Amino acid sequence: MTFDHFIGGKFVPPIEGRYLDVYEPATGQVYARCAAGTSADVDLAVAAAEAAFPKWSSMAADQRSRLLLKLADLIESRLEWLAEAETRDQGKPIALSRSMDIPRAAQNIRFFATAILHSSSESFAIDQIGLSYTLRRARGVCGLISPWNLPLYLLTWKVGPALAYGNTVVAKPSELTPRTAHHLAELCVEAGLPPGVLNLVQGYGREAGAALVAHPRVATISFTGGTTTGREIARVAAPMFKKLSLELGGKNANVIFADAELGKAIPMSVRAAFTNQGEVCLTGSRLLVERSIYDKVLEGVVAGAKQLRSGDPLDPHTDQGALVSREHLEKVRGYIASAREAGGQVLCGGEPPHDLPERVRGGYFLRPTVIAGLGPDARVNQEEIFGPVVSVIPFDSEAEGVAIANGTPYGLAATLWTGDVSRAHRVAENLQAGIVWINCWLVRDLRTPFGGVKQSGVGREGGEDAYHFYTESKSVTLRVPHQ
């Protein structure tokens, strides 16, 4: 199986002829090849996107909408095919691919395909002089760089608004998970999108991704990934005055107060910590618990973690799949080792499961891990681990809980559990996070902003924020003669 670039409506091999091995995380074996893109491939893709832009951007909104709705329908109709592809590519349980990733990918496309039918502009009457109004137009070629943890879901979150508002796209999926992007390109052809509207350049971020960021004719960059890479993108893009959206790392706090409904808070906290093996930027990896209920919550979270079943991701009964790569597995295990060295207690997990089916015994698996006994400043409570690891920290007062929650360089998301409505609003306002959930987790509405503060990124996407990001505003004033 080979995943080539998709440029100008056709799959094309890399100019330099180089390919990368693609590993199935569950088995640890090579199962495909992926084109290794370079700046030359990016140049071709940008040229194709530029050629397609005039016609696509001037197309009536309802025509673009119909094409994108056809694409959303195709994603939904191929749910099983796409779910299996994503599971083999990324290592997540197929039940999660079926229930979340693929349905939400279709939802992303459908939401923005219909939103463009209802966009509006502002106008202001200038007394006895004329009329001022705002025009919004597509920005041009957008460079979209998506991560490996939610490959199709997050790629369509970028592609959907970019195409809907009349831009053309050069996308760079992760080299670890190239397959669903390849299939998305196939579906775009089937849906009837004109050649050059969507282009894919596969390959390493340090080669293809860097070339896309630095390209002088790509004025818009949307990136989801690590903070270190985001910092480098900002360094390169700032002198070129590119428009940036950087959705970066998180060290998200999940705060449980003593008046919370623990029958809901505990199982949802287990889900928030371990969904997709903890490889979710919004994961609740720091569990902050009011001291009077600390022992009860800790016992419940450990019991819940032990009940999660690790196994073949293609088995619909599997709760925990494989981590995305051997390198990432070793990174996560390194954090667990550092927790032990710092005096932390590993109450469960920390090691690979011992009862895996034969097909996946060479895969990159790690049992869900709960750590206690470390202070807020410990390394595992300050740095993003991005694996199935949660650290539990007690606090004595609301002020202390908020201070611990805010005490990291990150500020992507936070969750709080309380039965006190006043406290809920007060704490939500004081948490330094771009997204706050109250008595729930991972409930998303595409009409609201998405993005972090501090080292979790800059820019917002979603709803009106996506409209403003993927369009350029122009102020027009018309002088109207008055009798």
C-alpha cells in the first residue's frame, strides 16, 4: 500500500522518489509506504492551489456548499472503511473511530458547508454622507498541518472552513498517519471537487511541513501539534506576516470539588484521562481533588483504570489501543520512570499488558497508569505526556485548587465538577484555559471558539472565529449624495 501526494486532482509520486515506512502501531510492523515530500513537491502543490483559487473563490456559495455536503455524505457512507483505516494507522480502538473520529469528520464538513449559506456582513449608515460596509473574501492558498492523534477529525476541522469560505488548500498530514488523508483526497475526487482545490503533500514535518510554512505564496497557516514545533512555526512565519492559528499542547486540569456528583465525576474523569490512550490534546491528565474526598476519588479512578481492556484495536470490545509509535511509547514510559524517581506512587499500570492477542504482541501498548504522591511542580504535573497517564493531586480550598490548575505554562482546557452553580461560574472565569467544561468533558459545539492561552497556542477556530480566520476583511465606504 502506497500513499502518494495528491496535487492538482491526481495522485503523484514524490519528485525525489523517496518514501517512508508506515508502521501499524498495534503490531509494530511496516504495513505501507508514504511519499517523502520536499520543498519541490510543496511548490507544485501551491501552484495547483493558486491555479484553482480564482474559479473556486468566485463560485457561488450554494455551489460550494453542495460539493462539500456531497463529501460529508461520502465520509458517512464509508464509515466502516475509514474507521478501519484510521485504527490501523493510528492504533486507536475501532469503537472510538466509529463513534467519534469519522462521524465528527463528516460533521465538520457539513457544519461549514451549511454555515456559508448564512454568513453576513456589517454595514453602517453615515449620517448625511453615505454608507460604510465590510467585505470579506477568501484569503487564498491555506497551508494546513494536522497531527497524528485524530488524523481525519482534525484535518477536516481545518479543511472544512478553509474550502467553504472559498480558499484552496495544501494540507500536510502527519507522516505517522497518512492514510485517512489519502482516502479523503479520493473522496474529494468522487464528490466532484475541482482539481487543485484540495492538495496533499505527505512526508516529514521538518521537510514538507517546514517548506509549506516558509512558502512565500502561502499567507495562512493552521497548525495543530506540539508547542516546540508551534514556536518554530511562529518564528518563521512572523517576519512574513502570515496569518497563524497554532493549537498546541496542554496540561489540562480536571478539578473535583467535594460537592460534586461523584457517580458521574469519577467515571468521566477516567474517560478524560485515558480516551485514545491519553493521546488527546484535551485530556484531563492532572486530576485535582478536594482533600475531603481525595481517597474516595483516588480509589474509584484506580478501579476504573484497571477495568479498561487493552487489546487488538480492531476488536470492537477493546478500550485501550496502542500508542502511535515506539518512540512515543518510550517517551511516555520515561515520564513514568521519572515519577517513580521523584517519589511518586504508581498505583496501577506503568507497564505493557501481559495478555495481548498474538497478532498485536509486538505493538506499542501501555496499561492505563495512575500516579499519586507528587506535588504540583513535579515534572509529570508540568509537562505534556500525551499518553495514558494521570496524576492525582489533593487541594484544600477553592483558591488553592484554582492556583494549582493555573500553575503550568499551558492553558488549553480545564474541567470542573461541582454542585454549586455560583462556584461553577466563578471558577470557570478564573481558570486560565481557552476551553472550560463544567460537569462534563469533551462536549463540543462548532459554533463556539476553540483554542488555548499561554503556551497552548494563539488564534481561534470554530464558528465565527473560523470565518474571520479564513477570510480577509475590507472596509468600503460609499459616499451617497443627499438632496
